[in-house]
Amino acid sequence: MNKPISKMMSLFLFCFLLGQTSYGKMVSLSADTRNELVQRVGYALSNPSSPNQTSLSDNNNALPPSVQLGMNGVPVFNQGWEWSTCTTMAVTAALDALYSLKDGQMISPTCFLQLNNLSWWDGNDSFRVVSAFEYFGYWTQKDQETIKVDGKPACGGLTKYPFSDGSDFSKVPSLNLSDPDTFEKYKDQEKKQRNSDGGNGTSMSLSVYQQYGKKLLKSNNWRVIATHYAPQQAGQTLQQVKESLTKGNRLVFTMFFDPFLSDKGHSMGALGSYLAHWDTWVLTNQIKTDLQTYLSVFQHDMVITGYDDTACVSYVDEGQAKQECGLLKIRNSGGDKMGNHGDFYMSYDYFKTLANGWVIAIGRNPSSGSSAEK
């Protein structure tokens, strides 16, 4: 059991960390953001890069052509399409992998989500999530099942993550592009599915969380690689991601994907096929068109576990067969029926163009290859 941090420090940290952002859910884009993304996608399509174009000008040390860290036996999580919990799932998976946590000793994302009046079920950003795990600790899955307060399960009344048959991503409601109310109807279906799951319990107090929480993550086990970086920094950010992977660090990152590209969102907009059908995010002209036409995209957090300069993915863009080489390997949180048994891939150009948000290295040596301070 941990000794709680001071009340003043707890109050300060919690006021900072209780902020909620729209990461991990459908978001509406401003006109300026849409125009910027349209220009970025258009430029990348007209000027595709090659894997060897990602080197830093001041770095003469060649990186290996491929690094694959895997997930250290951590199973694929399934957040359920109705919950916007991808950031918590991604950080939890990366920490489980780093500290070799298994079975009942794995981190409980559910207990963590019960903080902050349940608002984190509707999205958060990775900086807040990692910071909260460092300062407030974590509960294990065994704790979630066994600890009770006033005779009730301490994690807001939940002993397991709320998930039912209807939560699988194969059950995602279709977006009807001809219906102007399609997004509102999607939100209504989301609410119905949450109720079908039994809801997400009640909020947990910080004092209870800290009383039984365990601290493991240290400040020297994570580092910000980049945040909302400008297009001219994208190549440098990718290089730093690859350098960090060579040091044994996994990375949690945020990206946009086009929800209109695939039927029922089965692939989360990934239309390239590398090792499985629709397991790779690639840039297409349809993405550019959809950004020009529609006001919303999905924002999603995942874990980067490797890269391969020589890996090539095939896909079709406007009826033309194409191939792109240079892929990041990604652990998703949509269950093991999606992608390549839960793993996905992403072209370097997609990452440089539509990754948008925090990029955080988590590992034993995350400071190496990083540029931004916490």
C-alpha cells in the first residue's frame, strides 16, 4: 500500500489531470484544421517518401532496417466500439508489456477510468493518462475483482470492464452519408449499447484509489517525443520514433482515421492489406475527398511496437493498384478479430500526415532519441 502524496500536491495534480479532451472518439474539425489536413494529405500523395528519407540531418548513425518489440505476451484488449477508452487501453497495454505484468497482476483500466466522475470513459489524452498512472498509481485486475468498500466492489461497483456481445467492433452502426443526422443517430446507438453493457458504474474517490493503489511507473520510464507537431517536423518525429524503438521503448500515439472508408468501421479506415485483409493504414485520395466533404473524423490512440523499412503493403486507390514500403507495427484495442489478430500496420507517410497529438515513449530508456521535455 502506498503512502499518499500530500493533499496540496494531490489537489494540484488532480485539477490538472481531470481535464478531458476528445481523444479516442469522433471529433468535429474546424475549417482551418480540415484545410490543413487536406493540404497535408494532398502533398503526401503527390510526394510519397521512401523509408530511407526519414534520417535526421544531424544523425549519421544508421538504424537497423527493422525492429519488432512485440507486446511481451500482453493480450489484445477490446475497448468496445461504444466506449472512448482507447488512450487508457493503449497506456495500460504499454505498461503491462514494460513491467511484464501477467494475469491478475495486470493493470485494471476499469478502476482507473472510475476516477474524475467517469468523464475519462468519453476520451482523454495520453499525457494526462501517463501522468495519472505515475502520480496516483494503479489497481490490478485482481484488486478490481476482490477489494470492496462498504460491502460493494470498490471500482465504482464494477468487477470487470463493461462489455457485451453488442460491443464487438463488427457491430458498429453504419454511418449513412446521405443522412444529415447520421452522427446524432450514431451517438444514440452508442448510449443504447452502453446501457446494454450495464453501464460503467459510479465514480471512485481519489482517496480510495490511492489507499489501495500501487505505484510502479517512474518519471524516467516515460518521455514526450512530440506533441501537435508541424508538417515540417513529421519526418523528424518518425525518425525519433524509430530510434526510440531501437532502445526498447514502445510508444503511445494519437492519429486521425476516416470512418467512411470501410463498411461498419471493421478496419477503422485501414484499407491496405499486409498480413491480413484491411490491416494497414495508407493514404488514399478518398481520405482527401472525405476531409473536404465531411466535418468529422475519428481520433484514436494506439501503441507502436515496431517498424520495418522493407515491409510493403498493397492497396487500391481510385481503381489503381498501389504499393507502399516502410511500415510501423501497431497494437490496437479493438479485439483480436480485427486486423492481423489485433495488430495493425501503418505506412510512414500516413503517420507523418495524420498522426496528430502526443507521441510518448514508455520503456526502460525513453530519454534516448527524444526531443521534448515533459
